[in-house]
Amino acid sequence: MYAYFAYILLSIIVLLVVAILIFFIDRNRSENRLTPLAGLAFGFIPAGILFGENRLLGYGLMVVGLVVAVLDIFNRAKAK
């Protein structure tokens, strides 16, 4: 097994654990809920990791995820 495959697998497992913790722990609190835009950003980052062999596609997906996350931060700041 190649080392990069182990890193990718480990990062996906960590992201899944974080997603499970976000979605299932303390679901009644409304101030910390994941917005659809944040969920979309969360989806682009692992996709960028999965397609990391093709650098242009992998980095492009990560940048899109980062931009969407920043847009979500600005939208939440305006709402308050």
C-alpha cells in the first residue's frame, strides 16, 4: 500500500467522524447547525483530496470548497 493512499484514507475517515459529530451530537441547537452552503464546501474538500492525483482538478476542488466556505462565513456574519 502506498503512503499517499494511507494519508487519503486517514483524512477521509477523520472527515467522516467530524461530519458524524456535527450532524448527530446536540442536534437541537440551532446556532451551530451546518448550513447548506457549508455542507457544499465540506463536500468539495474531500473531493479535492480524492482527486489529488490530478493536481489541477484536486487543487481546483479544494479552492472551490474554500471559496464557498468563505462565502458562507460572510453570509452568516451579515445575518447577525
